[in-house]
Amino acid sequence: MANDTVKIPDSFSDARITPDTYRQMYERSIQDPQGFWADEARRLDWIAAPAKISDVSFDKDDLHIRWFEDGVLNACVNCIDRHLETRGNKTALIWEGDNPAYHHAITYRQLFNHVCRFANELKLIGVKKGDRVTIHMPMIPEAVYAMLACARLGAVHSVVFGGFSPDAIAGRIDDCGSDFVITADQGVRGGKGIPLKDNVDRAIERANHEVRGVLVVKHTGAQVDFVAGRDHWHHELALEVDARCEAEPMKAEDPLFILYTSGSTGKPKGVLHTTGGYMVWAAMTHDYTFDHREEDVFWCTADVGWVTGHTYIVYGPLANGATSLMFEGVPTWPGPDRFWRVVAKHRVTTLYTAPTAIRALMREGDEPVKKHDRSSLRLLGSVGEPINPEAWRWYHEVVGEGRCPIVDTWWQTETGGHLITALPGAHALKPGAASFPMFGIQPALVDNEGNRLPDEGEQEGNLVLLGSWPGQMRTVYGDHQRFYETYFATYPGTYFTGDGARRDADGYWWITGRVDDVLNISGHRLGTAEVESALVAHDLVAEAAVVGYPHEVKGQGIYCYVTLNSGLVPTEETEAALKAQVRSEIGAIATPDVIHFTPSLPKTRSGKIMRRILRKIAEGEFDKLGDTSTLADPDVVDSLIETRREMG
Ligand code: 6R9
């Protein structure tokens, strides 16, 4: 089932990238990178066009990555000013509030005014080029104004997701030494208030680094404390500034932003992206992957606190003069049909979301989807984790009415934008396959000893990338040594992704999951994602997470956490049926040892399942769960432990 393909629909026969153009452009991007990237760089407006294309070394003693080094540009100008002449009255942002009654559109001209004012306010409180500015905001247009205002001044933003705790914010303020914070009184999600300003206050108290200025956006009007001299209302400063602000000319390799992301060890890393290369990558991938058309309404459902929000709500779409939809709420509030109401209301053409959301919505059945008009949709996207074929098919058949291709985009915070993805007019689709490399990307596989696996035929191994691409992160902020150790020490000379992958006989790439999640059952390698996909393919199952645990005979056993569709009560029959399901989908070797039914799984606020915790619970090491502060709902853990104890 996972291997049948879905042909390129006729509606994409005139796509930007066809099978032939893909082949030609990919070939050129590898054979003539200078020429290819010089051409792609022209999609931006440069103050000084770059003559030097790249200067890269992954060597231990000389690790450096530079693209378009002698070019000069401003990212904000590329997202706004250059569109004013032809797209001044075009909608840049559509904002859909948590409350479905609230929504509005912001044109490029209005965006220009808002961002310039915001930038002038930042100047007023002392922000200068090169300063780090922490942004802790709800999903409101002011979050975008804040990011672009920083970019306009050459200040480096560090967006910290609105769901993070005061401790997490404090750690990030300290790590990059940010003197300024931009926040709002409150956020709202699913009708509930989130005390952002209070959290920032507590973070500043706990941080070692002294924060000099806080700019606060009034959103809900909730009562908040103010520290005189430090805190400023945005709407008050807005009265004192004008709506024009010169943009700072930036060198291509000047930093654009820092974004913190978790690794397998240590505290979160500050991933640093610079201006020229990142902007080329954001604009190019948004354009090609989503076959961007002028009249598109592009909805990326991520939060701007994650890289997906940075690249595909803000920088990519706006660099291309697109209409980008920004949603404050959650998929199932006030009802299970919220997503589809938004699609119908704003005539969304391109929907880009995560498998975890798709599975949650799938649980609600087809009716909430089908009662809304989805005729505007032409393309669907997936990001964040491997998508199981079952969810893929539902997304394709029910949501997209079988009309809309799905681009399954594999990439990372570190990569800036898509690296392996299907292109809707270029590739027949295989459900669950990330498919083919983006231009300039050379994926390769290595075994655990670091040996390159052949570039021909079916292979599975650790995914590395040969060479650089413009959107690649440049360093771990303040810790270049860690940058080397994390990504270049494992398989010297290559960038190690931390993911496992399989290339099938047709050359399609399948991401098998983080290699730290790979199971070894009686000496056989098995992707946790494969087992999960088999479980989720069962009619009764909504979601599953699989981890390894020590097993006397087999080395590792397979421990499956399973959430059934709403309203179902697990029985012995269910358990037997699921084991049989996995056995029949993969083979006897993959038969689950333990099935642990649970009403929900421990997830980060971005929806990633926290496997580290699941592994510890499976191992019975309840006192070694580590940091659970980033969980969306910490109570889940207690109930998992209780059930685990009962299971013995
Ligand atoms: C963009 C983003 C990166 C990790 C990555 C991989 C997983 C992301 C995926 C995918 C399979 C996809 N991942 N997209 N796995 N198919 N389409 O999510 O960045 O939060 O840094 O996570 O997510 O394991 O290594 P980030």
C-alpha cells in the first residue's frame, strides 16, 4: 500500500517545475553551482549584488559557511518595500483570530507603515544594529511587525515560542545576551488566556543578563504590571514616531535571527541564520515547493515561534509578495471543524500543516471536513515528522478531495527551509515519502561506522548532506565548537542530520525518523515510525508512539503507546488485533511486545511527541524522566506512569 504512487494531476501540468525542468535544474545546481546560485540570488533585491557565491569548509579547524558574501541587502526591504509599487494594495497578511469573529487583512502598504513605526519605536527604546531582541508573542500581526522591524534595523531577533515557560525564556535571554524583549499583555488560544507579559516579567527576574527595554503590545487588555523606565506600550510609542524608517544595509553574512532548538544532548542550541543565503533559500523554496501563484492564499499553520513559522509564514511568502494567512487559534476550537471553516472563509489555496494535526483532525471523522467548501484548495503540505500513509491518504482523499498533491517537506531548524520534498508538478507522489532533493542538495547515506553507502539502488542508513546550501545555519550562537561537534564530527566532511533515511529503487527518499529512535530488535533495524505507521493504519487507532526498551532475549523490545479514536475502550481483542496488524504490515519481527493504551501522548507545545520520556517510562525509570517543563500537558506523564505500574 505504501508503495503505490499518485500521478501528477493535470492541473499541475503547467507548474513552475515540471519533471523535465526539475531534472535540468537539479543537474545544473550540482554541476554549475556558481551559475545556478547567481541566477537564484536575483530573486532578491540587492543593494550590492553578490559576485562571490560561496566559501565553505566543514573541516574541524576551519569550519565556516559563507554565501553571497560580498552582497548587501535588507531582508525587510525584500519582504515589503520592493512590492509596494506593484502590490501596495495586495493583502500581505490575513489574520484569523482565536475567536472566529475576529479577522482582518493587512495590505503590503499597511504592512510597510506598521513595520516602519515598530522599527522607530525600537530605535526609541535603544535598539541598534547587531543587538539581540527576544520576541515572545502570540500569533498576531504584531509578531510579524516585530520580526521585520528587527530585520529593518539589522537587529537580530530571537523568537521564543509563546508557550514556553519563564525559565525557558530566561535561558534564551541569557544565552544570546538580549537587552530587549517584545511581548504582548496576553495571548489567547482555544478561548484561554496565556499570560505572556507576566511570563516575561518572571523570566527577566530569573535571567542573569539585564534586560533594558520591554515593548508591550496590548492585545486582550488584560491587567499587567509595568516596570517604569523599562516597559513601554507599543500603542503609546506609536504616537511618537512616524511611519517611515530607513532600512539598514546589511552584509549577506550579517545575522538575521537566532532560533533555539533542542538537540539530543545539553541545553537548547541557538541556531544562527544570516541574511542573504537564508532569504534566497526561504524565497526559492516557498516559490518552487508550493508552486507559488500570485493569487494564492497561503496558510502555514505553524507558530512563528518555530522555524516553519519564520520561513513559511513570514520570510518566504512575503519575499515572494504572497498573501500569508496567520492563525491565532487551535485546530479544534470552538469546534472540530475550525480548520475547514478557515479554509472556506478565506478561500485558502495552499494548506501547510503537520501530521500530528492531521491525525488529530482525522480522529474527528470526515463530517467536520465535508461540511465546508474546500474547492479553493489546490495544494497540501506536510512538515515536522514522517507522515504515516494512513494520515497521508486521509489528507489527500478527504481534505484534498483527491485533487490536491501533498508535498511532504523534510527539513530542520538548522537547514532554514526545505531540503527533501516532492514538487507538485515534478514528481508522482508516494504516500509517506519526502521524495526528492531540492536544488543544490546532495543527500547521502552512511552506515554506523561512517562508510558511504552506494548512491545506486535501494539503501537505508544515516542521512548526511554533502556540501552546503545557502539556507544552512552558520553556527551555534556563541559556541562554534558545539556547531562542529553536533553536526560535522560524526561523519567528517559532511553535515549529519540526525535522521535516518531510505532511498528506494525509484530514487525516492523516505525519512525513517531520528536515528536516536531507531530500534534494534534481535539485530534487525526497525524504524519506530514504521511500527507507528502500521498501528495508526488500524481503524481504531488515532495516534501511536513506539520506543525501544531493554529486552532480555532480543536486545530491545518494542513498546507501543497507543491512543484510540475518541470514545473507544481498549480490550484484549483490541490489543491482539493491533499486534496482528503490525505483524501483517511489517513482519513477525515487528510484533509489539507491549501495548500501552493511553488517552494522550506527552507532546511539546509544537506537537512533537517526547520520546525521551516515553522511553524512560517504558524502561520503568520513572525518576529519570529529565526535563518535563516543555510539555504541553505535564499531567499526561503521571497517568502514563500509573498505567505502566499497573501493567507491571
Ligand atoms: C521543519 C522542522 C526537524 C526534525 C527533522 C526530522 C523531523 C521534519 C519532516 C521530518 C520526516 C518530514 N522532520 N520534517 N521527518 N518527514 N517531512 O520540523 O524543524 O523542528 O528543527 O525538526 O523533524 O526528524 O530532523 P525542526
